Amino acid sequence: MKLGVSRRTFLKTFAGLSAAAPFQGLLADAFAQAPPTYPRFVVLGSPHGCAPDLWRPRAPAGGPANSTGWTLDYDPDASLGPLEKHKDSLVVIEGLDLTCNYDQPIIYTGHNGGAVAPLTGQHARAPEGADSMRTTGPSIDHAIAKQLKVAPFLFFPLGYAGSNLAITFDDAGERVPNEYDLRSSFDKWFGPFNVPATAPDPKALARQQADQSVLNFLNADAKRLRTRLAGPEQLKMDAFVDSVNLLEQKIGGGGPPLASCQKPAAPGTAVAFPALIQTMLDFTSELLACNLTRVATVGIDPAGSGKMPWLPQLGDVFIHNDIAHGYRPDDPVSGRKLSIVQRWYAQQVAYFIERLKAIPEGNGTVYDNTIILWSNELGDPARHMNNNLPFVIAGGGGTLKRGRYLPFGTGAEYKSPQDPHGKLLTSLANQFGMNTNAFGDPRYTGELPGLT
């Protein structure tokens, strides 16, 4: 892969930057590497685990799928069927475990363990009580927002003032409050915002984008290269990074949105479920397009413990108590009902993908510069299992290998913790230049195999 900027652009950008002089060899090595992009990050969260037989991809002719030859719409009720047309930009991951919750003398599982661990890679402070929804470090969305120096959009549609259902945690492991009223969110984010009346000069914008591309690449790669240096040389590298950051502030800070930004209409007061979910995803799309944030965590569950009357095939039942708790791996009827619920969530993920694909940005779309993580809280929902969780990554941002199905261990629960999901979080953190060997629990090091 080539950097996408010319050597002339590089020299003009760094002309007179004395801090770069001692690192010519390292910079040459940096140019030889594949450049990271500067993507956005979105978490879409839904509950209730999955029925694996109707969730996992299959080979086009049926039977087990391999990593690159698979399909998602093999059954009318297949959980991921709505994502079939987007599968070339997906990574479907099966079999990861919240190992941090149970690979120790005290067990932190269930719904609270499934709320705390998926984005933090850490177990709760205590199995029960108030500390069961607190931990000791940040969630991946909070960490990436801090890395990108933006305020994240955190929205949980079933929330309320004082809700304890937050899945975002700050550096101290305390819950970060979510927004829950879309009209209030509109006033907060779009009330004072006006789309620029005139587009910036194309040549100036192209120059700014080229300069920013160089700086983003060098900033991320310098952090990677720093680990190869002795202590005194690390200090010189730190000085170089500081100089890069100063240049970045000069050329890129606070500029106009590069995407086709449209200020949405103020949400009405009568938007009800399930329509509110797509209205919320529309809102999130424009936040990203208008560069009001680069990080969002959004819950796409409109039912919680309630019902989904817009899915009449389920009957008049409660999603949590009847569908999720009624699931049995050896009962195809209960598995199909759970898959119908997950398929509805997949439809919302597909809708969001299509919205981002419809927003032009540069030579592509906002989707091309976004990493989406669709996260869940459980594997088997009836037994509240914290292993064999389903994850899906979508979007074109970063350097991930798309169009892949990555199956990990799906064996006996809690007995062979070989596939901790913290490796997935580490991979995502490093897509944003964090250069960490472990995100969350430090016992589980390295990135997720096969993802990059």
C-alpha cells in the first residue's frame, strides 16, 4: 500500500521542522509501512445473546463456512440475513469470551457482567451491589474519544434520568451517563450548529487533507516506533510527536466538516418505538457527517424486558422473560424466536450502514471512514453465559481485513478460556493509534488473530 500523499507534500509539510532531523531513518521506515486511516468509531449495542445455529454464517451450499466463503441469508429467519449485501465490509466474529469475568476465584457473570466487560475488558469491582456496575478502567469508546479529543455521543433509548444501564465507563471505571431524550440531544448537539454556507476552497481543502494525512500517519507510527528505542531516544521521539501535534493544531483544528453535512430536522415529540430507533440512527449519522463528534455509542434495543408487537410472529410475549430466558439450544422453536429478535436488530444495523454509505465524503463515503462494532452482552441468554458472544465489525475505516468470518472456540463454557474478547478491544484501540499490548485486563495481551 502507498501512503496516498506525495513526497513533495511531505517535505512541504515538514519544511523547517527541526525535531524531525534526528529521525530520518525512522521516518523512512514509517513510510515503508501501510498507513493507518483516521476513522470514526461507533458502538451499536443490543442484548439477549444469540441462537448460534441461526446466527453463524454458512457456506453458500450449506454446511460450515470458511473464513472467506460464507453467506448470511440462508434462512428467512437467519439473524444476520439483513447484512448479506454488506458482507464484503464485515468481520463476523464468533466464540469470544468475557474471560475477565470468570478466569479467577470470584465470578462476575450475568447481565451486569455482560454490561461491564464487553467494552472495558475488565470485570466489575464486585459481583453484587452498587459495585457490580462499576469497574477499574475505561471502556473502548471512552478511550477512543479521549484519543481523538472529542466528546462522544452516548444514547440509550430506554434510559431515564439516573439510569444505571450505561455501558460506557470513564478512566476510573465509573459509569458515564447516557443521553436518552432525542429532542434534548438535538438541542444540545445541533441547536447552536449551522452548516457552513459556502464550501471551502477545493485546493485549500485538498492541501489541508494531504497535510492532515501525513500528520495522522506519522503521529500513529511514531508511537509504534517509540517502543523500539532506548530511554534517551524515546525522549527525542516524544519531542518529535509534540512537534507533530503542534503542526496538527495549526492545519486541522476546528475545520469545517469534510462530508456532505446536513442539519437534521428537530425530532418531534411523538416519535415512538420502533421508529425512534431509525430516527436516532439518522441523528447519529448526521453528527458524524457534520464532524460534531467522531465517536458514538448507541443502544438499538427498543424493548428491553418488554414486547415487540411489530413482530407478530413472536406472539404476545415478553422479549426478556419469554424469548431470551425461554431459549434452549436443543429446541429449534425457541432458537428461531430468538433469531427473529436478533434479525430485527440486524435490520437496524443494516439501516445505519446504508445511511453512512449514502453520505459522500472525499472520494468515498462516511462509511468508508468509520469502524462500527455491534456488541452484545451474552452468549446463551437463558443461562446468562458470558462466553461465546457474538460480535460484528462493519465499516471501511482502519486496516482491518473485511469480508471475513472468524470462528473461535465454542466449546465447554467457562472451562477453557482460550479466546478472551480483550484481544478484540486491543485491536480496535490500536486502529486509533493507541499502540497498546492489552486493553482492559492486562493478562490477555496481543491483538485478535486474523483481524488485520
